[in-house]
Amino acid sequence: MQKILFATRFGDMAFNSLETLFVLKKAGLRLIVLCHIIPREEVGFVPFGGYLKKEADELKEQARIKFEDWQRAIARAGLESRVIIGVGEPVPEVIRTARDEHVDMLVAGKGSSTLDIAKRSPVPLLVHSYMAQFEAEGKKAVRENKLVFDRPLLAAGAPAASRKALSLLESLAGAVEKSEVAHVLEKKALSDPGIGKIKEEEMLRLKGYCDVLQKTGIAAEPHLLAGKPEEELINEARAAGCSMIIAATSDKEPPENAGLGSMARKLCETSEFPLLLVPVTPLSYPEDLD
């Protein structure tokens, strides 16, 4: 995890989210690429006239001034930074920048374009909101996501996907104190005559993941759950005092979930925890970028 891309629209708590990434220096982070893409509609696109260059230049300069302040904070944390400001369609431009910069992880806030980025990103995507509103037990609440990497919950799904997510978690060892490793049993498994053996095998698998993490210096504890995956994982994360959820994406889904996975999509939409999505498919970028 040497190089990450931080894509921002300069929301109220964007800098706070950026600061939470500095701890990754302990896991090998050396460079943060700060990226701001100005949507075309914000720079006066008019029929037959393109966009207003003066207005675009003013918005770019505003972004540059903000980034200069952020860069000073990054330097104080002992990290390097680079700034990229552009005009265009935010989602493809962010993905293109991730490709051109060869980043190890992409970071974006939760918003209307988050799912599109998640579906198209071939590198791990951290969906991160510093202050997240949510509802639990019929009551509205706000969560401050400050120590994001301190205590992640690894959502262990299919073995191949789980190994991808586990490998990424291993790479974060210097920044992680403890991890919870959880698997949610499928509904059909609960009615299987061999449920006892299934539970035994799954718990053995989870303990194996914990052993791998413990060898890297990350304390880990296994949890076998049953119910709706996204609900059970969120509830377990709350109960265990977790700081984020790590889940693998999937390409074996209906078109509306293609490249993401239904569980990952639902977590992205409903979880108050930062969500680190790990692509299962090999590293490649969408062909429509060029």
C-alpha cells in the first residue's frame, strides 16, 4: 500500500477523511495523489460553445489553493503528495487517473457516484465518510469514523474472494491493531442435514484466516453468523467495536450488480462504517476509458 488516490469534491469533512489515511505510513504508504474532477456542467457548458475557460480556471485555482494547504499537512505527516485537477465526467476521470498513476488503492466519499466507481475500479476502493448518519433500532445516529484502520471486520465469503481480501488486510498490518473475521452462513445451509459439519468446516476456515493474520502481528477473532449478510456484518461490526468493513467484490452477479456483488452493494448503501472493497477479478481497467 505505497500509493493511494484520494478523490474529493471538497465536502465539509473531506480533509478529516484525508487525515485518517496518514496512519497507513506504518503499512508502507509513501505517496497520496490528491484528485479533484470538476464536472462539465459546473463550468458553463453551452450549446456550440464548449465550456467557459475563465470559469474553469477559477475553479481549478480554488481547488489548487485548498490542495496546497492539504499538502502541507501531508508533508508534516512524513508523506509525499501530488495534485491532479481536471474537468470532465468524474467517474471515468477518477478511474483513468487511478490507472495512469498506478495506485494501490482508491479513496472516495459516499455519494451518488460511489457505486459506479466501485463497479469499475480494478484496485481496492475505500468508501469513506468521516461523519456517517445511520439508523439503528429505530433511532437515527451519527458515527465519527476517525480510526478507520484500527479494528477492521473482514467479511469472509467464498474462499477465492476471501483470500484476496485477506491478502489486502495482511498488507495493512502496521496500521491494524485487531481484526474480526466473520462469515455469514447462507439460508440454504441452515436447513442442510449436514449443518453441523458445515459450521465446523467454516469455523475451521475462519480460524485459519485468523492464524494467517496473527503471523503478521494482527490479533484476530473468528465469528460465524447467520441471517442477511449485510445486516449481520453491520451488527457484528457494531457489537465488536470495529472501525471498518473489508469485503471482496464479485463479477458473478446480475447486470445491476455486475463488478460489485449484491452484498457489497448493500453494504455500500447502508453501512455507517468505511467500506474497503477488494476486487476479485484480475487487475484491468474498463476499455471505455480511452
